[in-house]
Amino acid sequence: MQVLIQLLITGIAMGFIYALVAIEYTIIWNATGLLNFSHDKFILFGAYMFAGTYVLSLGLPPVIAVLCTIITMFLFGIVSAFVIFNPLSRLSTNLFAVIGTVILGRIITEAVRLIWGPLPFSLDGFLKGSYKIGSVVVSRSHVIIILVCTLITVSLQLFFKFTKTGKAMRCVSENKTAASLMGVNVSINIALTVGISAVICAIIGILVVPIFNVELQMSSMIGLKGFASGVIGGFGHLPGAILGGILLGVVEIFGSMIIPSVYKDCLSFILLIIFLLIKPSGLLRDRK
Amino acid sequence: MKKQNKTLIIALICIGIAAILPLFISNNYHLNLMIQVLINIIIVLGLNFITGLTGQMNLGTAGIFSMGAYTSALVATKSGVNPWICLILAAVMGIIIGVGLGYPSLRVSGVYLALTTIGFSEIVRVLMTNLTDLTGGALGVNNIPVFSIFGHEFRENKEIYYLYLVIALLLIFNAYRIVNSKWGRSFLAIKDNPEAINASGVNIAKLRIMAFTLTAVYSTIAGSLYAHYVGFMNPSAYNIEFSINYVVMLVIGGIGSVAGNIAGAILVTIVPELLRFIENYYWLVFSIITLLFVIFLPNGMLSLFNKKKSMKK
Amino acid sequence: MENNKESKTILELKNVTKRFAGLVAVKDLSLKMKERTIHSLIGPNGAGKSTVINMITGLLPLTDGEIYHRDTKISGMKAYQIAQTRCSRTFQNLKLYRSMTVKENIMTGMMMDMHQGFLPFMFDFKKARQEDKAMNEKADLILKFIGLQELSNEYPANMPYGKQKLTELARSLMLEPSLLFLDEPAAGLNPSERVEFVDIIMKVFESGIDIFLIEHNMDVIMNISDDITVINFGSKIAEGTPEQIQEDPLVIEAYLGDRYKKEHGKGGRKCLK
């Protein structure tokens, strides 16, 4: 029983990570109609910046390092929105946007490799340790992941519902032309969205530092599974993204009890295909 | 008609150059590079069908290519079947992948193909690495036999080059025929305006799946050619970066046109060798150039020469 | 026009309703279109005209009701299947293929009548060449019919709007439709282009194709229609010949306005001839 609960918590924690990934690209998708294929590289960049520069090189305490990472990534998001996302969203077909973001991902990876080197490293002692509740042992990083993710999800919802900027962003996602006619500056909105998305990516990157080593391939699987959970929950739908992510995380962790764990990654792909075949609109979304 | 003659003349000149070039090259390394160019041309031509014409992103070239290569290599090494039959089996594998992966991903409109192909690629890599009994795991498959015609084995690089040149020319010709036929036009129509082609009584989903199947067949054939040429296969190189390289070739050369595809494949394969001196920065520089291409010259290099087809939004 | 009453129904809408998340765009609409007629659907902006045409051609699913093309139930079919029952259409906002020439644009219109698979095209079989030739000939014929032969190698973006509209019409004719839907064909055209377009529509009609028309321009409508259905806020408010419609008090109030009646005496296709 304890094992089951422990597994469930691990699954939910991983699920929340996938859900965050899904949220992070969904808000860009809603704002620009582009799918950010470089999002896993954003995560990678965030993790390297946090672990490599702010903690290891500059020796900042984790809290300040987290803040610095968030600010830097926000700026990075804004800049890449103006330089890349805005021009791409104006091109005639979506295809070039896909290609453009894929290439952007390649650029980030190369930059990361050149700046921090190709060798993997890890951050000792960061979010390590575990809590014991009754007879259930829960790792500290998993608890933090669940807490932080819930916090982000809730505050994003509040942001979109109650602040003026958030409302304007929802307008842009509904109808770009109408929003710009109503006096919403679409470019700045897109930039803000990409900035927020980059911040979420950075947080994901920081959260997975204790789980994986910091290396160039650390985030590619997370990125892919985030996509899968978006499709499972309903593309472009925030609550669906969260549900899909958690479902994927739990299925994966219990699935790996049945099949050898090296094939664990295949499960998300199989789930993705099943959903595309049976219910391409996802769990929570009606067909338009 | 005049335009066709001009195309024919240019094509013949290019074939002539391709045919006599090896006579002046004795360096084995350069010959290897040229064979690699031929294989890349085949892959990019294939990618052009789904990505260049119908506008659906395929990021699974690595997976499809290695499925082709492994199919060919495993059948050849385990059962000793003639490599030519293995090549055909690889093409059949392409059809299976094309329909099997295309059906769930392309039935509904959206960017799903990009997602499923990335996933497929990763799964293939995981399976190739871990199904040790079948694929030899990370060590891979060794001693893959070479092609032979009437008992003559193609072992020398020069011989392989000419053999593959013939195959590549056949495939280029086929691609040219398809791109400039009703098929190419309707693929392109799907990218330009799916609703309109739908209203003309065309089943978009079916057409997209057909285009993707063509892509897969071209890639698996290229995989098979590659396997029988290098003689060994291991899964390590076939990751997403591998797939992106071909997208880069497609964009740099020119989306949608056969000549552009060929130019892109040649350029992106050869230029790294010329730019050896920037070594570490090579991919960074090249990626930035590609990104600039996507933003400022989305129809590739060839659109510089082909001013008439200005396609602004 | 009276003798047309006994002729067959080519298109029938039965209680068609469309809801968009709470908003009722089309409400309980029924209409019958007779064979060998030009039938117009008119109404003020936002009355749901384009929604109706999009539902008939399968771009939008129906919320309720049924649509028949001759004896085939086409509601619930996919857009391409409906097109295969020989219904073709043009679009209000042009949907041409930017990267293709006029002729190539037109040739995609007959894709479904071309049955050769990939293999002939790959290996240059005789069949593929024959098919290619047939396709080219048909495209040339229609280009000539529409009067676009000089522009066949031009790209749509380089042509005036009127010619682009004609290109789209030509593409829809490649399907050899028995029923043709025109979504605001005269919108955005200057007066001389409009006259040209009306002539071509009449030519198309006389070649044996029945036409269902959505139009804003009253001159066009009254001159060429046999029957008119008027809708407002998604419901039918009147139906009949142009003469009847022009005198219908409801229509005048909702749509035409008093001024219209004073300026235009009698309508109907007879006047044009």
C-alpha cells in the first residue's frame, strides 16, 4: 500500500511537470497560433542558467538564483518574441513557424553547449532529502514540484481572469484582429505571453534539476510528453492540459511496474496515438 | 515547351557533372561525402512531399530512416537474403510506417504529425537500443552485405557512387514527375487552401497520408542504401538533431521544388566540410542563417532566381 | 416561370438549424430549389446566408435538420463527399492557391475525376500522359469559356480582383457540377466587371448548370434569379419570384427599403433579355 501511495505521488509530481509544459506551450499557442517547438530547449536553457551560472559559478543561494533565472528567462522570452515569434506569426503558412521554432531550439542547444560545455553535471544537495508521513516516504523534490505547480496553475488562472493584462491576452487568443482594433497591442501581448511561457519553462527546468542530471538531452522527453498531455487533455485548453499531464504521469509510473522501465517512454507515445485515433479532440474539449 | 527544354538542358549538365566528378577525385573521404550527398538528396526529396508540399511538419526522419536501414540490415544479415530484396522490404516498411503513422496523425487537421513523428523517432531509438537480441543494441548491426549485380559486388566507393547515382536519378525523376503532376498540385493546394481543395471533392486526409507515405518510402529507401553502403548500423546518431538537419536542407534549398531540394541537400552536406575552421560554432552559425532564411526568405535560395513566383501574404 | 412549378426539386433544405454556442445563426429554414433555375438567397448582413451555404457544402455541421441534393441526403456527409455529388462552390473570400498559376489552380478542380494513382506518374506510363492531356484540354476549354485564356500562366496575386473571382468560378466548373453555389459573386467588383460576371453566370446557367446564389447586389439578383428566398436573423421571411419579392411588404421593410421600389420598376430575367 505504501508503495502504491509513493508511486502515486511520484506519478502526480511528474504529471504536474508535464502539465506545466502543456500549459507553457498552450498559452503561446493561444496567443500566436504557433506551437513552440523549442520549448524543451527553453527548459534546458533555464536549467543550465540556474544550475550552471547562478548556483555553481556565481555561488548565489538557491532562492536568489531562482529569482535571477526567472528574470533572465523572462527577458529572453520577450526578446525572442520580438525577434522570432512575431515575424513568424505573420508568415503565410504555419509551416514556417514550426520550422522557425525548431531551428530556434537548435540555436539554443548549440549556445548551451558552447557556453556550459557538453559534459553533464548535477547540483548536489539542491532539493534533496525526503519527508516521512506515517509510513510513506515522499521525496522532497516531488512535494516541492506539486506545490509549485499548483501555485503556478492557480496564479495563472487568476491572472487571466482578473488582471487587465490577462484579459487582454485572452482577447488576443480569441481574435487577433478584433483585439488590435479594440486597442490591444498584439505584439506586446504576444511578447508578454512568450515571456511568461519562458518563465514557466525556467521553473520547470529548475524543478527537474534534482530529478535528472543537467545535460543536453535532459528536457527532450519532457517536452514531448508535455505535447502528448496537451493532446490528451484537449489541444489549446488549459484545464485539459493539466488533467492530461497528470493522467500521463500516473499512467507512466504504474505502467513502468508492468513493462521494463526502459520502455516507459513509449507509453506516452502509445497514449498519444490512442487519443488521436479515438478522441482527437481530447478529454475536455468539445469539437468546434 | 521552351521552358521544358531549358530544364532538360540544365538537368543534363548537372547529371554530366555528377557523372564525371568522381574521375577527378581520388580522396576516399570526398567520395564518401558525395555518396552521403546522394543519400541526403533522396531523403530531402521525400521530405518535400509532406513538408514542402502539403505543409505538414515531419520531424521523424531519423526514426523512419533508421527503420529502413535496420529492416534492410537485419534481414540481410540474419537471413542472408539478397540486398536488393532487402531494399524492396525497406520500401514496404516505408509504406507501413506512412500509413500506420499517417492515419492517426493526418486524419484531423493540426500539427499532430510533428508531434507523433518526434515521438515515433524517439520510440524507434529506444527500441533499437534496448531490443538487444534483435538489433544488437547500442553495438548495432555489423557486416551488412553490399549490393551486387550479376555477381559483381559494389565494394569500391566509386562503384557505389555510380550505382547510387543511378538510383538517385531515378528517384529524382520520379519526384519531379509527382511534384509537377496533379498529385503535386493537389498536395500544394492542401497547404495553400485546404477548404478549397476539399470543396473540389478531394479527401484531404487521404491525400496527406499518401504524401506522408511517399515521404516514408523515400526515407526508408535512403536508409537501406545507407546501411548497405557503410556496412554497420547503430542507433546512437538517429535523434531529433538528425531529423532537423533535413528540415534545414529543405528550407535552405527551397520548399516545394525538386531543384531546390537537391541544391539544399548538396549545400548543407558539403558546406560543413568547407567551414571546418569554425568547427564548434558551425551549427550555431548555420542554424542562425537558417532561421534568417525562414523569416526573410521562406521559399529558399531558389526563390532568388525565380522572381516571378513572389508569394507574399 | 409558372411552368417551372412541376419540375423536379434539385436541392431541398428541411428545417435546418444552426447554433453557435448559444447564438442561433439559422433557424428552422426550409427551402426547395427547382431544377433548371437560378435560385437566390438574400438577406441583410449577418442574416446567416453564408452559414447556409457553408452548411449545404459541408464546411459547417448542421445542428438540426436535413439537406437533400436530388435524392441524396447530403447533410452529415463530409465536404469532399458532397462535392462528389457534383455540387461545387465559390467562396466569398477568395480561396485560390497562391503558389500556382491560373491554369494550375483550375486543374486542381478536377482532381476527383482523375483516377490514375502514383505509379503511372512515377514511371511515365501512357495512361498518365493521356490523363494529363485530357486535364489540360479541359482546363483550356474552361479558360476559354470563362475568357481567361490569356492569363492562364499568371499568378492569382498579380491579377485584378475580378479576374481572381473568375478563376475561382472556373475552378468550380472543372468539377462538372450539376449544382453550383456562388457565394456573393459580385461583391467587390466594379460595375463593368459586374456586368461581365453576370453574363458569364448566365452563360454557365445556359450550359446546363443550376445555380444557387447568395448576393447582396439587388440589380444582379433581380435580373438573373428565377426564385428568391429572403432570410433575416436566420429565418425565412419571404419566398417567390423577383416580382413577388419586390412587392412583399416584409421584405421591403426588412431589407429593400422604400427607396428601392421607387427606383426599380419591374425585375426578372425577362427584362435582361
